[in-house]
Amino acid sequence: HRAIEKIGMDPYEFFMKKHVIKFGDKRIFYGAEQICKCEPIKNAAAKAAEEFGWKEKWKGWGKPTKVNGTKIRAVGFGWGGIPAANMESFTAIVTLSHNNMIILTPGIVSYGSGQRENIRKLVAEVLNVPYDAIICPPPDTDAQPYWSWCTANCCNFALGNAVVRAAEDAKRKLFERAAPKLGVKPEDLENKDFTVYVRDNPEKKLSWKEAIGGGLSIVGTGDNIANWNIVTYMVGFVEIELDTETGKIDIVNYIQATDAGRIISPLDAYQQLYNAVQQDIALREAYIIDKATGRILNPNHIEFKCRSVGDLPPFKAIITETPVPDGPFGAKGLGECVGLFLPQAVYMACLLYTSDAADELDGVDLGGRRI
């Protein structure tokens, strides 16, 4: 922020011209050069800026948006990203049974963001069967592929790719087994609701039991090899009201945006962004340390303050969809970096009430919080 201030440039314009990562850009991630294989943020950032009214509210460095006595309105912009969408290698197994049972064994836990539900949707889409037909047993390291430790947004992309490839492999084997019985080639077949039929002659068909064989199953496998070329990015615009007499800071407007590639589960996707508001790591979540003893003075969730529903500021989440060529149905996922931008956006807004105050605020405690 200080560097952008020195050249007198609008921080949002700086980001869009100089910092935003685009499809095909080369970056160094984790010690190796990677080529970005997605369009991380440009469209989402532009929509969020328009929705927020950045051009109207941004008055320049050291110039607040509005002053009313001791209360000052100011705006800030922040961004953050991580190349974690394909940070894990996965193997998935999809088993088709003659009795219309489909078992998906990817070895992943469910931790609140719809991971297991999303991959069931992917299998249902590939096989053209009802979602409820997909069984995803609880993870068991004694009976399933590598059980991922990962709770990052790579589940949609990396695990999703492995799951889609496993389902496609199972579908290919199903058609290979059904084709001789129908007197056609495997590529002439389609499947819907546990029935294999000839594409150009739908009346010529077999049930899965007839196609697979009584008592038999078909097993499909799929892999995803990790790399760091799929980037998840978040941007955010925040408007704060700062009381210069008390140091109290209130967020009065807050817009966060990202590009998900393709949304697999809308509710889960938006809840990821809403969770960042509830956490509010810029103003609420903070450990208070006793400098004399080094002890944490708020070691529980009663004193370690998080916003309640009634405390949430006005907020909007914007998610654009720019399908990723290498992703499962174009998806890449989101999350993990949802809170990265908020501290810097609030910090920037605090710096805007005067240039002199910007120097004084650097590292100063306002209302119990260092900024």
C-alpha cells in the first residue's frame, strides 16, 4: 500500500494493471515456475468494484470519503490468492454394481464445505444417474485410497478431477461390456438412469443388471497429479467508519469477489465467503497476550470474539464463473483465501483519513487492535 501511495495510483487500478494474474501468466510458486491455467479474478474484481461504487468513493490517498465530526468514512481495497486448487494428488474409485449401486471411495472427510456432496454430484453427472444413487462411505484408511489430510479448496478441482476420471473409466468399461450384447460398438452407446441404450436407436437397450451381469461389478479408477497452475484469488472492497476520538472502527459496507470456474454447490460456495464476514480477522479475531507472562488472556470462544449474526455488517458476495479447461466441468473451487484481503483493506481505509495520520497509525493500537 505504501508503495502504491508513493506513486499516487488508485490501488484498484494498480491491481488490475500490474498485479492481477491472467491465463497463461508465469509465476514462481513454491520454488518452481508455473503457468496459470485459469482466469483467476479479473471479471469478478470488475463486477465487485462497480457494485461497491469504488470510482465514486475513492477520493485519493489521504482523502476520506466523508467526514462528520469525529467520524470519518474511508474505503479500502485488498487482494490475496493462493495456487492451491491443484495442490494434492488423488486416486478415486467408482464401483458400478449390477443392482444399481454406485460406490464412490475417494478417501475424503466432510468438514462443512460440501466436499463429499460435490463429488457425488460429479459422478452423477458423468453417469447420468440420480444424485441419491451415489454412495460415499465414511473414509477408512484400511479400505480406501489415500485418505487426504487436505481441507483446502483443492477438493473441487484436484479430487474432482480424480472422481470424474474414475466415473468416466467405469462408464467406458460398462459400455465395453454392454456393446457385444447389443451388437454395436461401445462408442455408439449412452446411459441414463441405469439403462444402457443405443444412441441412434434408444429402444435397443439393456438394464445395468443385464449389461454388467448378475452378481458382478465394474470398477473404474482415476488419478489427479498435483501441480500449482490453478490459482484461487479473492478481492474485497470495504468501507469503514472510524471514530477518531474513541478509535472504534465499524464496517459499513463490504463486498468480496472471486471466480469459482464453475459453481458445483451454490449454497456452499456463498457460505465460504459469508464465513469470512463472521470471522472478520481484521477487527474481531485476535489473541490478547499478557506481555509480562506471555499467557493468552482470551483462550476460548467466549472471550475470543467473533461476530454473531446480529453483528454482521452489510455484505455481498460476488462469484463469477469462468470455466477452467482442465477442471471437472470447468470448476476450480474457492475458499481458503477468503479472509486474506480484509486486514489489508481495513488497514488501507484507516490510512486514508489524513496523510500525517497514516504515519501515526502504522502499528498503533486503535480500540484494542493493532493495525
